[in-house]
Amino acid sequence: MILHSLLSLKEMAVATSGDIYQYVELNGKRYSHIVDPRTGIGLTRRRNVTALARDGTTADWLATACSVLSWRRSLRLIRNLPGTALLVSEMKNDKISLKSSPGFRNYLQK
């Protein structure tokens, strides 16, 4: 299972962005600290994105950007960035949905 697996990385970086700890609830609605630049409002979907990249700066911005982008647009983005991979976990209807890019499983510890 990906959710509780260890990563095996060499000369790579990992970054995770999401709203597990950094959010605010206003009038019964949860808003992430990650702001959608199109609306100027914190994200309301419950999503965590783990990005792998060749350096920490790329992993960090990629994790944040893919928190805002749709899954389809996130995949399109990383296809143009060699040496990157994504794992997205999203809470929907009290269930966790996991999606990973094709190369993510290559970094899971065997």
C-alpha cells in the first residue's frame, strides 16, 4: 500500500503540501493555507500532494502547484519535468483516494 510505504531516493528530494495541519474553519467550511491564485481563496478540497524531484526547490513548488491543479493538469506538468513523480491523496466522502504518477512506484522501497 502506498499510503504507508517508504521511499528509496538517491540524489533526489521530496516535498509534501496539503492541509492536514494548516487550515482554518470559517462558518463550518474548511479552507487550506494554500491559496488558489485564480480565486484568492484557500483551497477547500482535502488534498495532500507529495512530489519527488531532483532538487528540493522543484519538489516544493511542484507539490504546491499540484495541490491547486487538477489531477490531469498535474500529470501533464510532470510529464514535461524529467525525474519527477507525484502521489496525491484526497479525502472524498470520508474516504481516502490515492493517485500516483506512472513513475512514483519506482521510488517505493521494496
